Amino acid sequence: MGVDGTIQALNAAIREVVPAMRDAAKGHPEVAVKVRAVSFSSGAQWHVSQETPVEDFEWRDLSAKGATNLGRAIDLVIDALDTEKMGDRGIGPVFVLVLGSQPTDDWRNSLDKLNRLPWGRKAVRISIAVGQGADRDVLQAFINNPDMEILDVSRMGQLFSFIEWSHPGAAGIVYTVSDYHPIDADPGVPPHQCNVW
């Protein structure tokens, strides 16, 4: 699958999984499910910057271009996991890494930082491979759980089977980290400065 086919598969899979996300949340009215998303290539930025209730979440397609700065994407998520911002109680966040290539920056250092954070340790982590170019070693390292398997993009709908819905009244946040850029990003502006919302 070429780069264009990979990004088309990713966009289609996310659009298809949104109704499943809503249905899963409806089945657990005691949990307020909110979604954020980070896109990354040559840099990283919030694709969906605000915690968006899943019932209001709409996916805006991404396009493929540039490098694969996974470390920068993880750093953005780390900044959002501050216990002063999130509190210290509730359901751990769910991190979904969608990767169709190999990282081109120092992602290991960022992942180590994430692993040391209280919310980073509590998080459910899911990795999704898009196409043959996805670095499965990176995806497995991100999961940080030998019992969890890497999902293929065609099985993305299964990601809700890994979420534990056990803390009444808590808010769950799904962070989607994807190695692509928003289609409407201005190509003349460095990616970390693009206003994508």
C-alpha cells in the first residue's frame, strides 16, 4: 500500500470507528468519554485540541507528508497529562497510536518520560498498524504490555474491547496519535505553527 493508500485507509478507519465509539460510550453512561487527537509528521500538533465529547466528535481527514516525529507527538500528550490539569482520580486515559511508517526522531526518550508519569502508567495503550510500512517494534514498545496485540487498521473497531469502564462518574479521554498532517494545513507554514482548528 502506497502513502496515499495508507492515509486513505487511516481516514476511512477512523470515520468508521466513530459510530462504534459513540455506541460504546452510550453503553456506559456513567463515563464521560472525550476525544483528542495529535497529528505528526515534520513536527506535531493537536489535530483535535480540546477534549471533545465523543457524541460531538467529527474526524477531519489527514494527508501524508514529511517526516514521522513520534517523539514530538508523545511530548504533546505528556504536557496534557499533568495531574494539575487532569486531577489524580478517574479512569486512566486510552492512548491509540496509529502508525504507518517508522519514526524519524528520538521517540524512545519521549516514551520513557510517558512511562514514568502516573497517568502514563494508568493508560490503556493500543497500537494500530496502517499498511506494511508500520514499524511493529515501535508499536509494541508503545503498548508496553506483552499481552496486548497490535491491531491492523482493518480491525480498528476492536479497540473498545480493551477499555475498562469501571470507575463510575469518571471521565475517560481517548488520545489518538497519528503520523499524518491535516489536509487543510497551510504547506507554507511549519507544521508546529499550523492552526488546524
